[in-house]
Amino acid sequence: MRIEISYKFIIGFIVVVVSGILVNLAVPYIKGIEPEFRQVFSIFCSLVVGLIIGSAFSRAFTGNIRRLTSAGDRIRQGDLSEDVEVGGSRFPDETSDLAKAMNQFQASLRSLVGDIRNIAFRVASSSQNLSGTSQEMSASAQEVARTTDQISKGAETQAEMVEESTRLFKELAISIKLVASSAKTVADSADLTLETARSGSDMAGSSLDSIRQVLTEAEGSGQQMVNFIAQLQKISKFVEVINGIAQKTNLLALNATIEAARAGEYGHGFAVVAEEIRKLADTTTTSADEITSLVESIEKEGQQVKSSMAQVIDEMESGREAADRTNQAFSEITRNAEGTRSKASSIAELTEQQTSSAERIIRAIDEIDRVVSDNAAATEQVSAATQEQSAAMEEMAQSAKELSNMSESMLQIVKQFKLVKDQD
Amino acid sequence: MALILIYKLGDDLYGLEIDAIQEIIENPVLHYVPRAEGVLTGSINFHGQILAVIDLPALLDFAVAQRDHRHLVLTPDYRSLVLTTSGVERIVNLEMELLQAPPEGYDRPAVRGVIDYDETTINLLDTDEVIKQLEEIFAE
């Protein structure tokens, strides 16, 4: 039952008054008390009752006030963990209302602080995440910037290399043109060589024919010489026969002379005949000897002629072989020159194709050069953009860090509020 | 005048009267005589007679001498010997009055006398000396 404080004071006063009246009424019935002291006693009793009630009431009141004060102090210090409890709840009064109001205030404050703390927590963690993310992004942006730099440098190198390639291909094109003109010259030379080799081959062929004819004639002459020598040898044989006959005749003449001598005077004429025969035989022998020596010298000369002829034939043969070889060599030269000419022609054709290919390549490389230059420019733009982005990222990271710090300090502040009673 | 057959012994010219010569034969079939002396070259069949062939240059010690294929067959007065010479030349008619005795100390063997003919000296063979030497050889 709610009783207001003022009513409680009134009720106490009434109780004191009533107790005085009652004691005053009851005193005559109390033995031992002198009638003169009956008044004093009833006042004394009223005072005692009054003191008791007053003391009880004021103790309860001041206790509640003290609790409220200490709760206010606690709240001021940020401890929102405990509710305010006031005693004498049998008869609640304004202190109870005040306590209730404070409890309600504390509850709403607690929920507010809890919300703030939760939000601050979230903000802190989000801002930390944000800070981390922005740092990562910043790092990524830096990485991108570095990579872009590298790409830019690569693009520059590429551009240089493309330029170098263009130069080299132009040189190559010039070289190819030179090769083409050389191949043309070679083809012309091969034509000339071919013509010369053909006329040389013809000349070698005709000289070969002449040599063959001469060789045939020489062989015929050699054969004639052999026949001649054989005839001479026959003459020699005949001369030998004649010589033998002459010697026989000589011997017969000698023996005839001996026989004639033996015949004495009768044999004288026969002896003269025999002497003549001997002389004839001697002459024959001399002539035969001369013929023999003549035949021998002829034979000797014939042999010399034969050997000279053989030598001539040998030389002719080697001349023929040389001419043959010359002819073959000319044929070989002709074949080679034809091969050279056809190869030189194909080289010329190929080099023409190469020249057009090289020109196409140069055009393509020029195109590449342009693309590479565009790429380089684009890469530089990208690099610049990336640097700007990187700077923005850094700023953003800085801001996120500041936000994180702010949320951290806010959390620190909010943490000063104690929302739950300690478990200890 | 006498007919003399001139022949060679070594490089010297010798002569022999043709009265001593039966015949001049050419390339006879020479038969080998076993265990004969060096001067006896062999034997030949001369018209059915077996005649000894004497190597005259060897007998008369002509160290270097060729042998002719013609041989002199001597008459039976000269034991029918067959003489081999270094070369039969010819028959000449010589003045035998011009024949001279070999000079003192003449070194050619078996020379009966020398005669000049046609700017050369012809040694006339001493057949007796030859036969004597042969007899000496074959007597041993």
C-alpha cells in the first residue's frame, strides 16, 4: 500500500497522540504508580512511542536516500549493472518512485550504451576491415602501378626492338636485292660459260676427230712399217741363203783347186776356173755382206721409225685421251653451267619472292611499331591512372585508419559503462 | 811356184802346201772319243774312214783362238789327220824360192819357214813337228 511521506509523518504524530491518550487512560489501572506520577508517566510513554516511531521512520527514509545517492554516484561512474533497491517496501513512498524512475533511466541508458557499444564494435571492426582492405587495395594499386611501370618499360623495349627489327629487315631487304642481282649476274655468267663450254666442246670434238683420223693413219703407217721390217727380215734371210751358197761355192772352189793341183798339169785350166769361181763367191759374199749391213741399217732405221711411230701413236693416244677428257670436262662444265644457271635463276626468283615478303614484313613491323607506340601511350595513361588510384587508395586507407581509431576511442569511452554485474 | 792354203792360228797366218791336203770339209759329224787328250777333239767318218780330229791351236799352245767350222783333211802321207784351225782363208800361189828359214829366236811354234806375201808374213807349218808332238803326247 503506497503511503506518501507526509502522510507517514501525520500517521506517526497521530500514533503518538493516541498512545499518550491511551496511556493516560490506562495509568489509573496500573498499580505501583503514584497518582502524582501518572501524568509524567503517560508523557514519558508518549515520548518513548514517538521516539521509537520517529527513529524507525527516519532510519528507513535516510537509508533509502543513501541508497539512491549511492546509486546515483554509481550511475555517474558508469556502472549500470545494478538496479536500485530501497527497503520498507511494505509501504512504498516517493523514494520507491525515485528508485523506480532511476531504474528505468538506468535501463534505458544501459540499452542506449549497449546499442552504442555494439555499433562502435561493428564500426571498429568494419573500419578495421576497411582499413585492411584499403591497405590491401593500396598495395594492389602499388603493385599494379609497378607492373604498369614494367609494362611501360617493356613497351619501350618492345618499341626499340621493333625499330631494330625494322632496320634489320630493311638491311635484309637490301641484302636480298643484292643477292638477287648477284644471282642474275651468276645466271648471265653461267650462260656465257655454257656458250663457251659448248663451243669448246665442239672444238674438242673436232680436234678429237682429227686426232682419231691421224691416229688411224699413224696406226696404218705403223702397220706398214711392221710389214716393211718383216720384208726386210725376209731379205736378210735371202741374203743369208746367198751368203751360205757363196761360202759353199768358196769351199767348193778351194777343194776344186786342191783337186786341180792333184791333177797336175791337166788340172791347171780347172784351177783357173776354180779361182774365178772363188773370186765370184768372194764378190758374192762381199755383196751379200753389204746387203746385210744395208738391210741391217735399214732395219735399224725402220725400228727407229717404228719406235718413233709407236711413240707418236702413244702420244696420239694420250692426246686422244686428253681430248676425250677435255671433251668430258667441257660436257661436265656445260652440265654444271646449266645447273648453275637454273639454280641462279631459281635463286633470283626466290629472292624476288623474298624481297616482296621482306617488304610485307617491313609493313607488318611498321604496323606493329604503331600498335606498340599506342600500347606504350596507353600503358603510360594506365600508369598515371593507377598512380592516382594508388594515391586515392592511400587517402582512403588513411581515412579508414582514422575511422578505426575513432571507433576504437568511442569503444573505449563506451566501455567505461558497466552494463552487467561482475560475476565475482 | 807352189799352191799354199793360208789359214789362221790365233792371230797369226799359217800356210800349208795343198799337196798335203786331201780335202777341206765343212761341219763334219764329230764323234766324241772317250778319255781322249785335250788336243783330240773327236773323230769323224770320212768316206768310210775313221779319222782323228786334232785341235791345232790347242796343240800349238795358242791360248786365245777361235775354231773354224772348216777342217783340213790331210793326205794319207800325213797320217790322214784332220786339223782344226782358227780360220781357213784361201789358196795362194807362192814363190817357194822366197821361203826363208825362221829367224833366230822366232817364238811361233812349228814353223818350217817364213815367206812374205802381200805385206804379211806367212808361217809355213812344220807338219813333221806336229806329228812328232802328237806322237809324244799319245806315246805317254
